[in-house]
Amino acid sequence: MSTTQNPQIKATAPDSLCIGQKVRHQDDYKGQRVVGKVRMLCIEDGALKVEIALDEPIVIPERDGYPEVRIHRQYVPAHEVHVYDERDEVIDGLLTALKDLRRAYVNLLETGRDRILFLGGECDPLDKMVEGDPYLRAAVDAIAKAGGTL
């Protein structure tokens, strides 16, 4: 990410950050992508801050007698936001599909193994079949490389 720095205010922000622009917070909230539009830019204590109107509220569930909280806006340091890139959504969709496909593939191996054993045959344990399959290992490696968990 390219940044611009003003030496007098010691603030850093993405070059293309502007009011009305769609941005993403660098951190997701419990798996929920935090995306919204820039509503305001300001300098506070020598740091550039951004107010973001969120596309979807962050929902903190009711707990310990405290009611549910819905956060519709965020006020964060500018270095914590990135220009929104729709490719992130495509990558997330592909990652989800790959995880689902891996799960289905393992289920098929397990079903096949159960059927073989039911019919009196012998079969490797499921974990050995999973570890020994190069295509399944490649899928697991790709999921890990993309930062996903199984």
C-alpha cells in the first residue's frame, strides 16, 4: 500500500483515501468483514483519523445482563483502513468453496471407507487416506496460505 506522510502532523494514510470512498478495516470482527464508507477525516493528537459508516453493523451479542450492541460507525486511525478491493470478496468466496469442497471430499473418503469395512474389506484409516492424497494436501496448503483455517 502506498502512503502519504505529512511531516508536520506525523500522520500517515493511503494515497487515495477520501470522503465517500469505500474502505475496509484491517481487522475483521469475529469473522465479519468490516467495510464501509469514509464519512470524515480529521487530525487528532497529531494522527489522522477516519470515521467510517459501516455497510453492516458490528453486532456484539447480549452477555452478562448487558443488552446487544450494534455499532454502525467506527472512528479509527487512518493507518488501520485499506481501500476496499472487490477481489477480497471473490477470494473469500473461493476460499469458502475450497473449504467446502475439501470437507465434502473427506466425507466421501469416509463414506467409501465405511462401505468397504461394512462389506468385509480392509481399508486404511481415514487420517492416512487424507494425508496421503496429494490433491487434498494441495487444497489444505492453499487454504492455509490464504490465511484460512479448516
